[in-house]
Amino acid sequence: MSEERAPEPSVLAVHAHPDDEALWTGGLLATHTRASVVTCTWAAGTQRVGELERSLEILGAGEPRLLGYADTTPESAPGRPRFRDVPFDMLVERVVEHIRDVKPDIVATYDAYGGYGHQDHILAHRVTLAAVEAAGHDQLYQSAGPAWHPSALYLATLPRTFVEEIWQAVMGMPPDGQTLPGVPDARIGVTLDIRPVGERKWAAIQAHRSEIERGGSMTLLTSLPEHLRNRLLTNEWYLRRD
């Protein structure tokens, strides 16, 4: 008689912008058949949300769940406040609503440095931590649905030795004097081999054409030589909080 297998864990990722779901957690999302994404900025009907829809389709992560706030660009959410200007407690309540609706086993977001120091990423990290804790208390945000407490929190990060290894090849300069992203290797709690889904993650990244054409970090990433890009698509790393 075969032993009954436990159901695969479900995942809810919380990100600041469209494209972060693919860059930071694309492998995690693609390796879980029950995956969802909350995106804090950009409103329905905008170009980048259209790209987000395509990215999530590639990753198998359902339809976008949008908070719909603006980032630093006016066209991101016309008439809506900037994400970083919204009262913190209001942001927490809205993420609690999604946690209680999805009932994920795992919630994922950025590490405390927001991956590389982006203020919207750092705010998304803080909001998500507060929401994960609050979602499990039935005394809080009662209109947001029944209490739900995820089993684990994954914080997307990079091991410091990996950053030091690839920094010059990616950035074109040595890391001297830079505030490097990542954490000491010993702090990494989850190393996810994403090579089986690497092509899907890369396709999801490429779905964000407007960011690639804008001339920022996405442009840099997509211009890298194939061997270096493949090195970046080998693993995802996470701090883990049970």
C-alpha cells in the first residue's frame, strides 16, 4: 500500500514592482504549482501590469493581485498615492487580506535590505513581515477574513561570496567601497536549484519588455553574456523564518 503524500506547499510572494516576481522569486514560483503574487505598485490597465500578467502566466502563478499604488513614475497608477506615502497600517491590512484569502504555507519577499537597497523593496519587506504576523491573530483586521498563519517566511537574498564572485563581471568594476547586497553565507536557510525551471524564469524576466528597454538594471541583466546569465539562473537563495 503506497504512502499518501502531503500536498505541495503553496506560496504567496509579495513584491514592490512588476518584474521583481521574476527576478527574485521566479524559480520558487515556477517550482510550486500553487503560487500567487501580490504586487504593491502599478495599477490595472497599465503596460507593466500587462507584462506582469504574461510573466505570471509563464511561471504558473495565477492572476496578478494588485495593491495598485504608484511608484516614482506618474503613469504607474494615475490618481493613486505613492506606495511609500500610504500609512503603514493600511498597507499591512491589505496584505493581510491577501494572506488570509490565499492561505499560503510559504510567504516570500525581499530581505531587510530589499535585495539591493531599493526603498520600495525595503518597505515591502517590512509590510510583509508585519502582515504575516498579524494575519495569524483573529483579533486583528477582522474584516479581512479568518486568521491564517503561514508555516514559513522566505526572504530572497544573495550569499555574499556569490556577490563578490560575480560583481565585477556584472557591474564592470571591482566591489571596493561598495555597499554590497546579500548576507554572510552561513545565514542562508534555503538554496533552491532553479536550473530545471531556468528557461521559464528567463522567459518571465523577458516578458517585462518596457523595463528592458528603459535602460536600467533589467537592460544590464539581459545584455550579459549567456554563460554569465546561466550562472545567475542556477540558484535562488532565501533566509528562512519558521
